Amino acid sequence: MTSLTPADDQSPVIQAAHRARAASAEIAPLPRSAKDAALLAIADALEARTDEIVEANAVDVTRAREAGTSETVIDRLTLTPERIRAIAADVRDVVALPDPVGEVVRGSTLPNGIDLRQVRVPLGVVGIIYEARPNVTVDAAALCLKSGNAVLLRGSSSAYSSNAALMTVLRDAVAGAGLPADAVQLVPGESRDSVRELMRARGLVDVLIPRGGASLIRTVVEESTVPVIETGTGNCHVYVDAQADLDMAVEILVNSKAQRPSVCNAAETLLVHQDIAGTFLPRALDALAEAGVTVHGDKRVLAYGEGSKATVVPATAEDWETEYLSYDIAAAVVDSLDAAVGHIRQWTSGHTEAIVTSSQAAARRFTQLVDSTTVAVNASTRFTDGGQFGFGAEIGISTQKLHARGPMGLPELTSTKYIVTGDGHVR
């Protein structure tokens, strides 16, 4: 059994993991009322201390701009008073959600009279490694606390000042509500060594969740000895079927791509059925142009681009697998619905795919054949989100198939155990 007491000669990361382990044992049995009180204290503190958070965030944003960081990454990094209010509102939304801990997943009385129940329990200590999105610091802490877990957060160095300020607010609020402050911690250190130590803290950390680009996720999956829930990149597709409503298709396409292009549920590829391409693509290209989107098109899309307002450039094989996170989209004309599905199966990251069609048969076939976490019918890809699904803030979007898949809310931060109750039963 792993000791809950850190040794003086252990590294700061391992000592933090020991403290988190001890804190997890304290918060796991807490009633919902105690956890919700801590979350409400966090939400209030975020709003009360907005100025110091924004001031710390400005340090990170200035440093990022001086380093030539792209505007899409800076957008993810930036915290404004409005965004902090929204983060606080997300925390309050989590308070309103049911507590998953103790939920009976299934249960029965066995033929021999034994009462058997499978109930939800916290995972324990959750480690999260993420890139330049300081809102994750609060979202992850809120979801982990509500589900009875302690959390170790390792953000990127680009958001260090923001995360440090947020963590000070979080820990003060948690401690003020009577919970152990070590239930929420930043992993000490800014070097990659601290990340490696976290990935190897098996026995202290129960699960790791990476959130970020493909390189980060691949590194954690391949190098971690701690079990990993893999959150994937978002190479999302919008397929416009032969029987699509054109007005609806244009609106869904533009929303999916341009409403906020720097996030994982933004569309990165447009596929258009050849029977509708002649009427749909001229309108779609003009609408994308008005939204400032550059189109990377195949030969048939390039032909339609000649008379449009759009900037259309030749697509390469690399474009079909690219998560742009910018005002760019790949586009192709396909011969059939099955051809669209074939393209998606070849290039998708398994995140979200959408079909626009008035045909129930086409929608049914598309949803049956596409193997991604979320398949949208006549709706924007931007709805793949824990908040939009009613889960509260999400911990990430899992693109793997074991333990969790899709937006991860509170139930996905629990495991289960069996409770066997007898009356002197022996086997």
C-alpha cells in the first residue's frame, strides 16, 4: 500500500502527489453539501478577485505576444472580466448538478439472499496536463472536487502566472470552506522533468488526462506509467448531403468553422455531395469568405472558387488531417454519402462529425457508419461540449473508447465498487 506521508528527500512533485493522496481520502466521503459549499466559495472568490487574476494573466499574454505566439493561442490564453464571470458561472452550474458519488449503477438481490450493489466512487487523485488554457484550471478543479477527487494540475509555462493566481484563489476558497487545500494543487516546477515525474507517479496518481495538441497527448500516452484517459485533437467534418437545406447548411458550416476556430470542436473539413455542389458551393464559399476563412480545396472545389469572393488554395494530403485551429478549412466534393464516410474514416481524429440533410435515411446511415465520439445531424459541431450537453464544465473530450468517450463530466470522473451485504452468508 502506498504511504500517504511524503518523505523529506522526495522531489516536490512526489511530495505534492502524497499530499493530494491524503486529501483525496478526506474528501471522498464528504456529503454533497460540503463539496457544493466549497464550489460556491470558489465562484464567489473568482468574481471578488477578478482584478488580480486579470493582472496576472496580462503578464502571460504580454510574454506570449513578445514571443510571436499566434493569435488563436493567445485567444485561448486570455482571461477577461467577462470570461472570469463565465468561468464562475460554470462553477455554479456544477453545483447544480447531481453528485455522482454513491449513485447505484446497478443492484439486485441474488438468489442466495445476498444484496449486491455497484456504486460510483471517486477515482482518487486525478492529474491533468494541459496547454495554454487557464480556464481549465478552474473547470478541472470544480469537476474533480464535486466528484470527490483531489487534482494535480500541470499547465503550460505560457500560462504560469495566470494559473498561479487562479490556484491561490482556489486554495483559499477551498480551505475557507473547511476542505483540505491540498485537494487542488499545481504541480511544482516549470520544466519537463516535473511532467515526467507526474507521468510516473503510479500508485499516487490514479489517472492522467492530457488536454492539448497532438504532440502533448501522444507524449503522455506513450510515456506515462499512470493510466491515461486520452483526449484527442479535433479534426471535425461537416458533410452536406444531396438533400440538404441550403440555408441551413450554410449557417451550420459557418458556425461550425468560424464561431470560435481555436477550439477542438470547430470544423476543419467540409465535404459536399456532388449533386448539390453546383448550387451549394458558390454560396458556401462566399459565406466563408465573409467570415474570413481560407479554403483549402480539392480540384472540384477550386473550380467553384474561381468566381467567388473566397480565397481558395489547392489542398494537399496534409490538409485532410490538419487541425487548423484557425480561419482555415479543407474542402472536397464527394461522389456519395458512402464516399464522405470513407473520407471521414480515413482522416478523422474521432471527435465530431456533422451531416446536413433532410433525408432520414441518409441521417440514419451516416450516424450508423461514422465512428466518432459525437455525430451531429443538422446541428453545428460546436455543440460537442460538456456545458452544451448539460454536464457543466467538462474535464476534456475523450476520443478513446475505454472508461470514457466524448465530453467528460462528473460521472466520467468516477469508478465503481461493489458492495456485498449478507446475513452471515458463507460460500
